[in-house]
Amino acid sequence: MIFTPVLPPLLLILLCTPLAALAVFALAKGWKGDHAGRSIWLLRLGMIVVVFVMLLRPGIPGGSSQTLATDTDIVLVVDTTASIVAEDWADGAPRLEGVGDDVQTIVDEYPGARFALISFDAAAQLRLPLTTDATALMSSLEVMSPEVTDQSRGSSIGIASRMLADTLSSAAEAAPDRSRMVFYLGDGEQTASGPPESFASGAKYVDGGAVLGYGTAEGGPMRITTGTAAQGEYIQYRGEPALSKRDDDNLQQVAEQLGIEYQPRAADAPLVLPPAPTSTVDYASSGEVGNVIELYWIFALVLVLLLGVELARATMQVTRLRGALAPRTPRDQADDRARPAPADHPTDRAVSAPEDRSAR
């Protein structure tokens, strides 16, 4: 038998012991001679024991399975400027849709890796620190909104360089034996007045990755964004819809600064990902991970059964109490008057006769 308690065992004991002591005290002192009362408290004591065992999460060994993990930290740098929703992805879809599909491919390609998410527009923001929770990563990406159009004052494609370098440096210091990869996802449009910041300061921590470019040379129109989604009319420039174009030169420059490859993206082209710098390894040195067959659900079913008995008993008591306290209707009173009075008992007549003679 294997136990994996949801809380420290000592804490479970401290939580359950007072309740169990109360039930035992009621059994020993409070319900002497009352069989119904003893049954109730025995039921409650049983529920306490079942809950305690259930929280211990008992199980039995159930074989083993092959589980893989990539011993790598991966930092995703995602463009969230207004141009990331330009509609030149598949069938006029926004570029952000392609970004989400590629991030999912990256997650699937490197199982068990730790992921961090940085977004950038007018400023850089660490959306998610390094974690193995791929679900949290995809959730963060789904709720990530583009820059508000009315507040846009120009953005730099290198605004996230310092935050990326700090994230990589912290990861290298915390786990120097792990490799680090960077995936930069954007369109390369530099709309800030000055030159873009360089990513060269973080290159020494990078062991692999890719710069992924979204958009087309012809460009795509952009709808007005409000911080939640692209909606409404298209952004106008000189009376016509403004077009956002992918800048391959800028994206190639970012790739060279980080020492990784640049890959233009298109909806009909498969994403080509580099191998992880460190091999994909097993969690266990033997290549297998033991499984445990959980048994807590059995005790959960027993608890549900006991609660059902307690609920049925309480329902019956409430029903009886309501019947006893219900007001008598006029029909009930009429029935009482129509019911014949009980006849006198012979004993009563025998006792009353001598009293009458003595009175005379």
C-alpha cells in the first residue's frame, strides 16, 4: 500500500482527532440507553475515519510507463503590437492565430521543458515565469491581447532584450546544468523613432531556438484594437486601410544577435524546429516511471453512501416535525366533534354507586 497524502499526515491528525474525540465522547456519555442516538454517532465517527483515510490517498503499485522530459528552459518572446493582428495569415486570419498554433507545436516538440512567456509592444512584460505547466502557458497566450490602437506611440522590436537577458541569466544561475532556448515570434516592424535595442547581451545564455517571422511582403490590413481583440473598422492611412508588412531584415538581425536561425512563417508551411540542445531524457534513470493505482475514490463512494444515510435520517425528522407543528384545519376540528365519545368503563360505574347512596 502506498500513501500520498494531500496534506502532511500530522496536520490531518490534528484536523480529524477533535472530531473523532467528540464522536467517541457522545457514544460513551451522551447516549446511554439510546440505541438510535448511538447509531447516529457511530455513523458520524465512520464518516470521520473515511475522510481521514481518503485524504491519505491510498494506492497500490500499478506497473510503469515511459515518460519523457526535455531538460531545457524555453523562453518565448511574443510580439503584441497592433500589427500582430494584421489579417494576412490563413484565409485572412490575424497573425496572432498563427503565433498560437506555432507555440502549441513548440510545446508538443519539447515535452517536459520549462517555459517562460514574455510579451512586448510599447513595453516588455513577463507574462509567465519558467514553469512546466504547458496548460498555464497556453492559457496565458489565449488571454493575451494586442496593444490598444489609440494608445500606440510606436514600438521597438528590441524592447524585450533586457527582460530576456535577465530571465535567461536567472535560469542559468538557478539551474546551470539545463540548456536554454529562445523563440522570438513577431513581424519585425520597427515603428519607434530610434534604432532597435540589441539582443546580444543575452546571446551567451542561448543554446538554441529560432526567430519566427509573421506576415507577408504585400502586407495585411489591421483592425482597430481596444485591448481585448481586433474589432471595428480598419486602421486608415491617407484614406486607405493601413498595411503591416513583415520586415525580414530586422528579424534576421535579431536572429544573428541571439545566434539562432530565422524562419519566415506561413500558414501552409510546416514549422521546422531545431532539436533540443540536451537530449530528451527519461524522468527515471531506468527509463520508466512507476504508476500508482489510486484507491481514494473507493472511500469517496463510501463517504457518499454514509452522507446519504445521514441526509435521509435528517429529512425524515424534519418531515415529522413539520407534521407535528402543522396548524389544525377546520375540517380536522369537525372530524373531532363528529367522532363518538368513548363509553364509560364498568369500573367507573361501580365506584360511583356507593357515593350516591351515602349522599342520600
